[in-house]
Amino acid sequence: MSPTFPTVRLRRLRQHPVIRDLIRETELNLGDLVHAIFIKEDKGEKNPISSMPGHYKIPLSKLDEEIEEIVGLGIKSIILFGIPDTKDKNGSNSFNDDGIIQKALHKIRTIAPDLFVITDVCLCQYTDHGHCGPLCDKHGRLDVHNDQTLDILSKQALSHVKAGSQMIAPSGMIDGMISVLRKTLDDAGFSHIPILSYSVKYWSAMYGPFGLAAEGAAKVGDRRTYQMDPANGNEAFREAELDVLEGADILMVKPAHTYLDIIYRIKQAHPHIPLCAYHTSGEFCMIKAASEKGWIDEKRAALEVLTSIKRAGADFIINYYTKEVARWMQEDSA
Ligand code: PBG
Ligand code: ZN
């Protein structure tokens, strides 16, 4: 009798669903997914976001329905993005206690106290020029004014947390950001609030659809000066290490699909620190558009990509497929 190799044996045994589950290494759960939503001031109807089918700019007046749907689907956590009515050069609406995110937080925490709410802390949706902080001239080049930005971000973070945010996610990659925000929260009696740092954020074309949705794309210059070069991997470790030293509770890699190597390496380097990956708007709409054309099986493609991001080392994933995953899981278990 010829010997059977173990891999061949396992491949055959996997036909048995129990063994398949026993030896499966990665399992995608709804609990691993953070649903991203866009909220606008109270005007009219939900506006469909054309670059992100299935996603809307939700007015405060329709937020109740939206949150009910989210909770009904079994989704456990969300991250909020605000689209303010007015913008200025300093993004001062971001720390208005009566601002869009703050009002949304009060509402959500009342209607759905068990839903975990994360807020993105950054100024690019609130500045009229679309950069992540007030601008200045640095040696003849347009750049974000670091210290002024830190000051405004502190106010924004504090105002989010006071309104009920349970975790802040600063996304600007501003130098010294994590330590300043940590100190701000601690000094104000919010030492229990964790910081999810967008530690490794690449200067990526994948944020395009989000930029259209949130009206946050830079109108002059670009964000190269404070986001990472997609060609560099080793640099990611210095960024992550700094954030750890500064007190980040959770690290993030963004985007996800084209940066699986970075996710893997950051997890290896910091195995004891939870790692989040951001499957961004561009990554979402690539699957979405191809499936609308009938060129790809949406469910299989989306679940494959999200599972791969976990397999690479992410503990959880911020993404735009959470609602669909919830529905697919309900279908599968029905
Ligand atoms: C910044 C922020 C952005 C995203 C999340 N937080 C915009 C950007 O970095 O340009 C983008 C996420 C996506 O494309 O899905 N507030
Ligand atoms: Zn920003």
C-alpha cells in the first residue's frame, strides 16, 4: 500500500464539516468587525454615498432607525465619522460640544447603551482646506502646524469622550499625538478610555471614496508629509513603536488588503498589543464595483478578504461590509 501524506489526508478529511472546523485556523466573527458610519447635520433624508453603495450620510433625525437596524443585525461596535455643516481653517467645529459627533454620541449612547462606540479624532473633515490640522509654511512648503493641531485634537478628543465616546481613534499621524491625548484624557479623569492609534497609515489612493463621502479630501497640496510611503515597510515599526511608548492601547494598520505584510509584521513585533486593520473605502468599493458588474462573487470575495486580514494578524477590522456580513451570517445559519 502506498503511504498517504498527512496533507493529502487532511485535505480529504476537511470534507467532513466537524474536522474542517477543528483544524480551521482563522474564524471571522461579527464581533471582529467595526461598522463605519457617516453622520451629517439634521437636514432631510439619508443621502446615498455614490462612491460607496449601501452607505449613507445619515442625518441626526434618522439616527434612531439606523442604530436600531445595526443593533438588530447583531453588530457590536461602530466608528463614527461626522460631516459638519460649517468648516474653517482650524477645524474648530470638531470640538464644539454641540457638534455633529457630540450630538450623535448623546443619542446613540441613550438608544443603544450596549453598542460600543468609537470616534475618529482628526480635523480633515472639519477644516475648509481638508488637511488634518491648521496649515503653516514649513521651509517654503505647506505643512500642518504640529503643536496647534495637538491642541485642537485634545479639545476634540475630550469633547467626544464627555459626550460618550468609549474609545478614541486619532487618525492624523501628528507627532506626539498619542502622548498628548493620553495626558489630556488622564488629567480630565478619563484614564479608563482607550486610545486606538492609526499608527501605520499609508499615503494611499484607497481613501478616495471616503474623501468624496466625507468631503474631507485635501483641496491644496497632499498628505504625503504626514502619511507613510507605500513603498516602505520597515518604517512602520518605528511608527508603531513610538505609539506604544506614548501609550497607545491598540495599534492600527491602514489600509489593510495591500498591507497584509505590515499587519503580519506588526503583530509579530507587538504580539501583546491588540491590532486593528482598516479595510478602507477604496478596498470596499473595488469588491463592490466588480460584483455589481457581475465579475466577482461579492460574498465570497468580501469574506475571503476580511478573513485574510485576520489570518495575517489583525484582531479586528474597521470596514464597510459589516452589515452585509451580518446578513450573510444570518442566511447561513438559517
Ligand atoms: C481621517 C480618516 C480617513 C479615513 C478614516 N479616517 C480619511 C483619510 O485618511 O484620508 C479613511 C478611511 C477610508 O477610506 O475608508 N478622518
Ligand atoms: Zn485627517
